[in-house]
Amino acid sequence: MDDIQKHVLAERALAVARHWIASRYPGAAFAYVTGSIMRGEGTVLSDIDLVVVFPSLQRAWRESFTADGFPVEAFVHDPQTLAHYLNQDADSGYPIMANMVATGCIVGSDIDSARVIQAKAATMLAAGPKPLAGADYDLLRYQVTDLADDLRGTRPPEEIAAIAALLYQKLADLMLLGRGAWAGRGKWAPRLMRELDAQLAAEFDAAFSLAAAGDGARFLALADRELALHGGRYFEGFKQDAPLEARRLE
């Protein structure tokens, strides 16, 4: 699909979004229409992401539906619930909602309010995630250590592949967040790593490909090298308390 076709697809998606926002969400103050289609990166199979904002709601929700042939993922909020999820993004290191708001095309009546929230999301993205610290940092280091240790022994190729699949996200998180970059799940992890460091991303991809094929040596070496940047393996002394409510009275 060339650039002209992608532009036409984006314009069609925006028109569909405008129609369905008006008909499905009457009373909404504004919405952000976003996703790969709107960025000019989509295909005919890509979905439309909507962040729909009402003046006030009892609770937020998300839903999926098909609109004129487009799969749609809608996240429905009011300003307070949207602020909650934007702050949650900042705390978690995964700026899912922030990306949608910051890059979305604004539609609706209250354009000024939409722009204010969009600017806050963009500022949050530019600032980057919080530094790795505390219990979440300890847990991530422990998880990478534990999975890396599972790769050390002699195992069948299918077990190596399964361990590598689990290690992929945890190691990517440590590499991205540990360098002050936002993390991402699924397809976003390799994208964000390429943006951060193309050479490091290529090394990660090559090592993981070998591990997925049953040879975990390079992926293990990469994990060990990354752990060394964070004080080395973390096993001895790790402790995680269960929630106080984690009990059942018979």
C-alpha cells in the first residue's frame, strides 16, 4: 500500500469514526481518533482506536465493535477516569492511553478541553517514564534472573523456546525502562527498542530468533549482560509480601 492509498484509508477511517461517535456516543464532549491507520501505517486489516470522553460518567469502559468494515476498539471515559489511566501509564511505564491521546485526531464539540488533555499527554510522553526503583524494579530483576537461569541448563529445543517467549517481555522491559525509555507490550516492544537503539534491537531480535529455534545461548548472554548493568543476578534476598487480604476463612 503506497502513501496515497494509506492517506485515503486514513480519511475513510476518520469519516467512519466521526459518524459512529455521533451515533453511538451521543452526548460525548470529544473523542480522539487514533491507531496505526491514522498514523499512516495501517492496512485494510488495521483497527480504529477511539478514546471517547463524556462530561461525566458513572464509570469508564472499553468495548469492541465493527463499523463499516473497520474493527473498532473504543475506550470511553470522562475527564477524571481518563486522568486516572494517564497517571497509571506514567506509573507502569507503558504509555498505552497516553499515546492514543497524544497522537489522536480530535473530533467533537469541546475542542479546547480535548487539546488541553492532549497537551498534558504529550508532555508526559516527552518526560519519559519514572526511573526504575523500588519493589517493581526488584521484581523485574528477579524475573529476568529466574528466566535466564532456566536457560542455563541443557533442555529440549521446545522448552528453550517456551522460556525465551516468557523472557522476551521482561528483558525488553528491563532494557527499555533501564535506559529511561518507555516500554511497550506485544508489537510495541520491538518498535520502541528500534527507536531507542537500532543496533541493540537487531542484537535482541537475532538472539531471540535463535532461542525461539531452540538455541538459547545468545539470548542468555544478552540477559546476563543486561543484568550486569543493574547489579548482576538478583535472587538471594528477594522477598515479595502477599496482600493482607490473601486469606480465606473456612
